[in-house]
Amino acid sequence: MFDAIFDVVVVGGGHAGCEAAAAAARCGACTLLLTHRLDTLGEMSCNPAIGGVGKGHLVREVDALDGLMGRAADAAGIHFKLLNRSKGPAVRGPRAQADRKLYRQAVQALLRATEGLSLEADAAEDLVLGDNGRVAGVVTASGRRIGAGAVVITTGTFLRGMIHIGETRIPAGRVGEAPSVGLADTLRRLGLPLARLKTGTPPRLDGRTIDWAALEAQPGDDPPEPLSWMTERITNRQVACALTATTPATHDLIRANLHLTAVYSGRIEGVGPRYCPSIEDKVVRFADRQRHQIFLEPEGLDDDTVYPNGISTSLPEAAQAALIASIPGLGRARIVRPGYAIEYDHVDPRALTPTLEVRAAPGLFLAGQINGTTGYEEAAAQGLMAGLNAVCCAEGAVPDRVLTRSEAYAGVLVDDLVLQGVTEPYRMLTARSEFRLALRADNAGLRLTEKGVAWGVVGAERARAHRTYAATLADALARARAEGGSPVWYLGAGVPINQDGRWRSALDALALPALTADTADRLFPWLRDLPARVRAELEAQALYAPYLERQAAELCVLEREERLAIPAATDFTAIPGLSTEMRHRLTKASPTTLGSAGRVPGVTPAALVALAVHLRRTE
Ligand code: FAD
């Protein structure tokens, strides 16, 4: 009845699909990654960059679980920058601009080297449902029926995708690629709640026609800091970007052509990303601004294409040419591909459990832009988690691979999606995490790698490297807590310190703003011998120790509430003391713990008390 059978079939080879398939295979599942074209595996549909503020945290978390994204970005990176460097380590965002072609090649090489993973070019058109309503496989466009213990769908912007350039409409999943229509119909037939969202991309420029000399150059960091824990150093040649900006003439031109854009003429119904708006949106929403910054980012080492970051647009092509010509340094710049907006179907992620399984279709998992997110990193993090849970499902176990909000940004992301849903494309921001002082990009390994080892998704090489690091850090922390001195001793060494008679450890001292690195080395010479990563972690832990102690109490409350599980069969309409509105909200969101019930929008403290009483009574 099936042409082939796999433990896990992943549909779509974007950032979510690649991580899902690789994670499932790393766990030992016989996995198929089914995607339209093998040469677009690892394609960056929009900007040629990985990471950034909030997003960099996700990349490091994916990496801590032995995912592909960080390693691929390091292999392809041509411009690295640690964003927010002047702020505390908790909100710093590692980012790498990548050579587009090298990135694809790196992802494809990593996938091909993954044991137990098959790659196939075909489109999934339909799902096979078992007698019990479970998803049991996929049907492809070429007519093959492929059986699976679990299916992960990661079709990005392809579900009924429609490109808009001015008044022109082109059915497409991204430029030059056909949309996915059959699968969208299948999801609708399954009764999944679908809605429209939109995103956009700027025109690409020929770098040889840009007046670079007239622009402010933006070099990357030297030395570049890798995104992956496993990368020793970056070997690619590094390139500079340049900075320019829109002008009042640009804004006048946009206003004059607004009626021709898909969004402002009403031809697009989907909502766009608030934190990555089109240049039309920026000009309308911030009408008093005289300029909007544009970063000119080279797309590759042997590619003259330049990505003008900040001017995504769906203006007609002629207006795009005039827009570009109005920008300093771009007077003679040639457009090699026009910008466009794309509208697509997404599934309301409240239809998913925290393991990213579709509640109404057991055995089916969704990850990436299909869940209403935007961004490669958000997609990758979901893909990895969905892949892990698909493996549980294929093994006949109950999927339970979940990261909590206090463990990871990936936990925040999934929790926000499945409880709150989305009204616009969801993008990760550090402000979304209430535990952000604890969730630093640079401590992702300490937070997650051991968990990944227990889940079977982390390979031996990373596990070894992590354990060596963790042991060195533990020794250094123990020593930094045990050694120290009196205020008089510190003062004698030239550290101005409150003479309160209180003994302070080396760890306490490292948090003192007055303590320079040289003085710290003089006071505690062993610090000099620590590997750079261990030293940096020690300093970060010293800096945040007082805050984290205070946060520990909040964490205890959260963990207690998270431990109080709400059984799947709970009938919220039968819980005494809940109003009709609360019953409706809780039924719709189906929270799985008391903690997650508290995060359902509009659920009141009184409703939580009633729910807690009910749960404790029936425990
Ligand atoms: P994708 O990367 O879209 O990958 C989907 C994959 O599924 C593709 O390989 C496709 O071939 C395959 N596929 C689809 N249907 C089927 C099927 N039926 N059978 C087999 N294979 C299938 N993000 C930002 O952060 N900022 C931005 O400004 C931004 N702008 C964007 C502009 C455009 C025009 C586009 C298209 C995307 C933009 N993005 C932006 C989003 C970013 O590209 C996505 O968030 C990210 O790529 C999503 O990853 P994904 O894995 O979910 O899907």
C-alpha cells in the first residue's frame, strides 16, 4: 500500500525542515526530507543573514542541541557582528551575514553527512490518514504514497503563496517557485484554522553600480565571533557593508505611488511583520521621519548582488527604480531583481500542543513560518523541536520534548505561539522573555546541551566538548567563590571598595565596575590561564548573580505552576467557579499546565484560582 515507509517524513527543506529532519535522524529515526528542489535546501528566501538580537539566542540554542544553523552560518559567514555589544551580555545578539551560495552548500553538506536521512525532490500534495485518524504518511505530486510514523510539515511561505509587485500578482511560494496548493487544501479539509499573513523583500542591486566611495563603510568584527560552539575560527574572507538612508525625495515618491502597492490598494488582506515593515509602512507609520537607514549587504564573495536591508517593498517595478535612484550612493544602481510582497496561508498555532503536534491530527507536526512566525531562526528552533517530538511519536511514545520559558528562548517562542496565537508574523525579541538575564546567547550550551544528550539529539563530539568546558567552568566557579579577601585587601590592591568589613569572593569582585581585567588578573593570577569562554562565562555569572538570586523565587513559583498538569481530557466547561468567558478562553487555548493557563490572554487571576482548586482536588 505504500511505496516506501519511514519513521519520520519532513515536508519542506527550508530552515525548519532541515533542522527537523536532521534532528530526527540524529535521534536514530529513519527520516525522509521531502522538498520541491534539492538545490534550494538551505535557501535564504530573504536577507542573507543569520542571528541578531533575540534571533542570535535561538541560533545558539539550536546549536546547543547540535543543530545545523550555527555551523552552516560559520562556514558561509562573510561579515560577523555582535549586536548590542555595549549592553550587558544577556541582550547581546551574535549575527553573521552569509554568502548565500556557501550557506546552501554548507546546509546541504551537513544534511548529506547525516546518517539515516534521505533527501528526495518531490512535492507533498496530500496526507494519508490511518483508520484511527492518525496521520500515517504523505502522497506526493508524482503519485508516490510514503508511509510515516509521524509527519512534520514545514512549508514556509508556500501554502497558497501569492507574490505582489505593484498591481501584478503571481502565484508563487517565493520568487520563481510554485506555491503549495494541494497541501493547503488538505489542511483546510482537516479542519485546521488557516489565515493569511504577508511579508516582503527588497529589490536586489548590482553591487558594481553602487557608489561605495560615497558611503560610510561598516566593517564587521575583527576577529569575527563564530555562531557555533563547535567552530574554532572563521576562515572566510570578510567583507564590509555600507550604510545609506532614504531621503525626503524617496518618501515623496513612495507616498505618490502608495495606491499602486498591493497593501495600500487593499489587494492584500494578510498582516505584515511589525518588526520588519516594508518601506511603505515605515513612511506611512512614521510620517515625521526624514530618513530611514539602509544597510547595503553583499550577498556573496563571488556574487555582485547586494541586499539593501530596510526597504522591502511591493511598489511597481518602475517606482522601485525611481526609489533606488533617490537614495545617496544608489543614483546609478541597477536593480537585478525587483522587491515583492508575498501573501500566504498559515495555521493558527493554537491548534498545536506544546510539542508542536496538531491536536486534531495526531502524528502531524507543524514548524516554521506555517505557524505564523517570520525568520530563519524562529523556523529552525521550531523545526528542531518538532523533529524531536516526531521521533517520540514514531516510536509509539507520547511526545514530550518541550523546553520551558525559563530554559530557552525556543521555549518562549513555542509557548507564545501555542497559547497566544499570532495576529501578525511573530518574531523573536529579547523583550519576550521574562527570564532574559538567565537566557544568554552565550550560555545556551550550559542550559541545553545535557538535555539534548538525554534526548539523544546531541552527538558524541559535541557532548565531549561541552562536558570538558562545563567541568572547567565548575572548577573555576568553585575557586572564584572560595578565594577572595577583605575590603582592606582589595583597597591595598588598588580596587576602590566599600569599607564595610564584608569579605568578598573573587566572583563578587568580578562584578565590581571598578575592577579592570588587569587588576583582576593581578589579584587572582589563575584567571589568566582560563580558556577565554570560561573566563567570559565567569564574568557574566558574576555580573548577573544578584539579579538571578532575586529571580530564583519567581522561577520557583513558575516551576510549581508548570508542574501542576491539566489532563488532556479536562472539560473546562464543567469546572465550578469559571465564568462562561473563562471557560471559552481556556477551551480554545487548551493549556496543558496551570502555568500555561495563566498565560492565556484574558484569563483572570480568579479563574486561575478556580482552576488550581479543581486540579488539586482531582490530582
Ligand atoms: P521556507 O524557508 O519558506 O521553506 C519552505 C520549504 O518548503 C521550501 O524549501 C519549499 O520548497 C518547501 N515546500 C513547500 N511546500 C512543499 C510541498 N508541498 N512539498 C514539498 N516541499 C514543499 N524573514 C524575516 O525574518 N525577515 C524578513 O524580512 C523576511 N522577509 C521575507 C520575504 C520573503 C519574500 C520571503 C519569502 C520570506 C521572508 N522572510 C523574512 C521569512 C523567512 O524567509 C522565513 O521565515 C523562513 O525562511 C521560514 O522558514 P521555513 O523553513 O518555515 O520555510
